[in-house]
Amino acid sequence: MTTKRPSRLREALLETADGMLRTGIVTKAEHGKITGRLLGTRPAPRVLSGDEIRAMRERAKMSQAVFALHLNVTTGYVSQLERGIKHPTGAALALLNVIHRKGIEAIL
């Protein structure tokens, strides 16, 4: 199996990001985000437990129905997530991670 060589554009962008880090234009964390996107090495979103999801919803002072509306899912799905019957995936998982990191205000 051969490893695919990065395109010239990707190489140029990585070189630019490295130069920006060396000159102090971006921080190491920002550099990591840039290179992670370019190389496809972003970490997988964190799977949240039902208790964590319930706590986030309660901190936002929202009912399951209102929380579901903001996640674009059904109330039943939120209930199943909170009880641990189902685990979030896709867009719901991404939104829950944003809410977990930055608070409900980030998606309102």
C-alpha cells in the first residue's frame, strides 16, 4: 500500500502555517488546528454521557423539547440520550460538544 503524497497546494499551506508559527503570527494551538485540518488528523468529538447531556440542558434552563429544537432532533431522542439508551452521533454530537465547551449561547 502506498502513501498518498500531499498536493503541492497542501504542502504550500503547511509551509505557510509553519512560517506563521515561527514568526509568532499564530500560536502553537492555532498552528495545530490549521495543520490538523490540512492533514485530516482532527481528534474525534468526545462522546458525552447521558448525565453530562442532562446537566448541560439543565444548566441552560431548557426543557427537553426546547433543547431538542436547538439540536434539530426529537424530544424522544434527547430523552434517550439522557437515559443512556442512545449515544449522540453526527451533527447532534458536534453541537453537544460545542455546547459542552462553550455553553448553550454558542448555538443560539
